[in-house]
Amino acid sequence: MRLMGRQLILKVLLGSAFMGLLMLLVNQQQSPCIPSLDLWPSSQKAPTEDPLGLSSRKFEWQTRTPHPLDLRYPYPYPFLINHPDKCEGPRGAPFLLMLVMTRPQDVGIRQAIQQTWGNETLVPDVVIRRLFVLGLSLPLFAQELQALLEEEDREHGDLLQVGFLDTYHNLTLKVLKGLEWMAQYCPTAHYVFKVDSDVFLNPSYLVKQVLQPNGPLWPNFITGRIYRKSVPFRIRGHKWYMPPELYPQDRYPDYCGGPGYVMSGPLALRILTVAQRIKAIYLEDVFVGLCLKQLGVKPTPPPPNTFLMSRRKYDHCAFHRLVLVHRIQPQELLQIWPDFLRANITC
Ligand SMILES: *[C@@H]1O[C@H](CO)[C@@H](O)[C@H](O)[C@H]1NC(C)=O
Ligand SMILES: *[C@@H]1O[C@H](CO)[C@@H](O)[C@H](O)[C@H]1NC(C)=O
């Protein structure tokens, strides 16, 4: 009883604090002296119709009060843990550069990936390079975690740490800094694969069936699960809430779903170039879609049902005929992997 009473008091206190904060925010939004609100004066003005005006707007916006979800980009966030010669070697430029998005604290997840689909030597005769891209941890545990990261990196040499706060809303920065790294240290990689860490991946199928090492390198190639004409979430508090101030249009451009998409090296470099001029939004996959639209490039559909954006129960034969399954936890990955590698099962 006593405990419940305390909980109630706590809830009431938290509730009123939250309401107070909300009032503060609402008041601020109504206040005419906040300059950032008049930057996107009407939703009729689609930024894509005015690419040059847009670029100046980007900087105008950022010198004023930024929206909490606004991203500071372009910006010279430094590489704090780096491997400049990752792509060098006797076998030349990698066929596939895997940029795996993880958070600093995800030590166990990285270990599971290294032992399973992240294994660079899994596909014979093809050079694959893997880097885990991460930002800075929250100040609370920063020092302890940083020492652990450096130790982890001494052992595996596969971390790319960038100097910005590692939060969900900064994911776009992670992807763009990954591409910047590629442009600087690995510009002749044939393909770049952006992948999240909560997936199952079948690198053999990706390389042999989708990318085809002996085929031509298509300069405008990008594939993944394609989302067409999706509508932004406008309900505050939703994980993917998109404030109209940051993106006023009613539809997103066609884009490949964030859990995993693969693009040719030349296209990756061009995406990075236009990304310097387009206003960055925190939904990284949608932002890449905006860059593609600007470039006039359409995503190529993958073989049917090969990029699954929702969980699927493990099945040896089914998993051999697809590229990616989203929402697979590391324990499960480690558990299914030995069976996945068994060669004596006929499908
Ligand atoms: C990676 O795969 C190769 C070939 O299948 C295997 O010999 C090696 O032990 C694997 N490495 C790890 C870290 O699992
Ligand atoms: C993104 O990182 C920057 C630089 O560390 C930080 O100031 C900002 O708060 C982060 N933004 C979000 C939305 O997390």
C-alpha cells in the first residue's frame, strides 16, 4: 500500500513536471520571436523544385534556433577510432564494404555478428570488408566504455567511431559519416551495404544472386525493400514522427528500408555529394531516398521476398533463398548459424 502510494505521488509529480514542460514548449511555439518557424512558410513549396534555394536555406536554418530533431550536417565530426587502410591489401578494392550500424554499448551484438554473417571470409573468392559504425556514448559511462571500445578494437580492428552523440535520431549522421569514410579511404569499393545490427543476413545470396561478382557494375544500382509513396507519421510521440517544420510534403520519395540496403560504390559517392546540399532528416532511409530523387535514380527491385522487414521463423531452406530478415536478436543468430552453414541439407 505504502509503496503504491509513493508510486502514485511520483507519477503525479512526474506528470505535472511533464505538463509544465509541455506548456513551456507550446508557449515557445506560439511565440512570434522564435525565428526558425518561418523557414518553411508553406507546404506548397516543395524543396525539390528549388534545389539551389534549398542549399542556402539549409544553412540559414542551422544558424537559427534548431528544432530538437534537426541535424547538424555537413559538419566535420572527427573519426575517433579509425582504420584508414582497412580497404588496402594485395587483393585490391573490396567487392563489398559492409557498414554495420551499432551503438557503443552493443559489444555482444558485434561479437555475434563477427562470428556469423559479418565474417569477412565467408564468401570464397570475394573480398568483403566490415566496419561497425558508432558514435559517442552518453557522458555518464563515457570513460569506462571508451576504454572497453579501444580494447575491443585492438582485438578485431573493425570499429569506426565518429565524434557525435550516438542516438537514434542521429542515425543519419552515422550513415553519412560511413559514406564519408568510404569516399576518403575506400572509394573504389564495388558495393556498399548499409545494414543495421538486429538482422539476419545471408552474404552468399547477396553477393552471388543479387550483386553477381562477374557481372557489370551498374553505376546507378541500389536495392533493398522498396517503400513507395509512404506517408510521414504526424502523430507526436510516434517513433518515426516527422515534424512538418522539418519535412512539409505529404509523401516520402521512394526509398529502401533502413535495416539493409546495398548500392554500387559510384552511386554511394554521388549520394554523399548531394547529401551536402539537401536538408538532412533523421530518418536515414528516407533521407537516402531524397538524395536518390535529387539524382534522378530509382531503386532497383530485388528478387521477390529477399529483404524481409519483419521477423520470420528460421527455416534452413527459406533463409538460404533470401538476403535479410529484420528483428533477429544476437542469441538467436548464434543459435541458428551452425544449422544455416550445414551443407548437407538439400532444399
Ligand atoms: C569465418 O569463416 C571461415 C570460413 O567459413 C571460417 O574458417 C572462420 O573460422 C570464420 N571466422 C569466424 C570468426 O567465425
Ligand atoms: C546528435 O549529435 C550531436 C553532436 O554530438 C548532439 O549535439 C545532438 O544532441 C545529437 N542529436 C540528437 C537528436 O540526438
